[in-house]
Amino acid sequence: MTRQEIASMIDHTILKAVATRQDVEKLCGEAKEYKFASVCVNPVQVPLAARLLAGSGVDVCTVVGFPLGATSSKIKAAEATWTVENGATEVDMVIDVGAAKEGRFEDVKSDIAAVVAASKPAIVKVILEVCYLTDEEIVACCKAAVEAGAHFVKTSTGFGEGGATVKAVALMRKTVGPDIGVKAAGGIRTAKDALSMVEAGASRLGCSAGIAIMDELD
């Protein structure tokens, strides 16, 4: 893959609690310079990112129910609506991980569907937090996401006990097929990491180390 093809797959990310307006301004400037797919910021910073990126071709991504996924579907949907109204074009939501662990995949699906409906016309990516799931649970959650109308499945928040793995990405891609996106996120810090995820089937990369990755590819 070319350097620009990799750049066009990166969601340039800052989701730290201590992220400031100045950090977001820097993030957006870098995203425009490197032509990343999007910036991914916390909901409160969506309006600023949307203003800074207007007309740039870089999307504004945000997170919902983050990082635990342990809020009600109604709250997740309301959060998604607010972010889209304020400029988000992509919404990364966290599933109800506890429901998945209990095998309540219909509840997982309805939770996702509520956010998909509330987010229109934005793209919705569904964060599974694969470090907590068995292979069977990953497959079931991927199927729930597809049935609920989501556009992507995503490995991780980056706040759990583990991040993206080649094994999980390959399993997710096998499950959802070629028409749904797979986003690898969590622990992708080098060009080697990024390329291994793409080879496994990722079509988007969530990275806080996007600049370092691009510098390696120079």
C-alpha cells in the first residue's frame, strides 16, 4: 500500500480525559496536513473539531457510551443525536459488554440499532472491546452489528485490558464479509502494527500515534 492509502485509513485520535482545546486544534491541523480519514475526539470537542475541519475533507468522528458501554440505549442515542447535530459525521459506540457476556445478543442488537437510528446520516462503528470476549462472542456481536444496520465493527476502546489483535481483526472480517468496515484500534503504534492490521482485514485504523506511523513510512 502507498503512504497516502495508509493515511486515508487512519482516524487520528485523542480521547484522553485531559485533552484540551489546544490539543484538538493540533490534532485537526495534523489531520488536514496528512489527509487522515478523520479525527476522533470526545463528544464535548465535536463542535470545535467540526469548525476547524469544515471543507477539509477530513471527517469528525466521536464516541458514544464511551468507554464502558454501560449506559442505557436511550442515553447512548441521545448522545449520538447531539454529536451529529453538532458536526460529527462518524459515531463510534461501545456495546453493552455485560449483555454480550450473558449471551443477550438481541439486547446487544437493539442497543446498536438505537444508536444507528439516532445517528443518521452519520456512519456508525460498533466497538466490541474484544479483550473481554471469546471468539464466539465476537462473532455473535459482529452479526448483531450487521443486523442492526451498523457500518463498521471496531475492536477496542483503547481503555480496556487489551487492544486490537490480528486474530480478532481477521475473525471480524471473516464474520462481516467484504461490505462492512472493520476498524482496528488500541495499541497500534508502529507502521508494522498498522500494516499487519490492514493485512488481516482492517479497513480503518484508530491511532493516537498516526504521526509516528506516517513518519516511519517516509
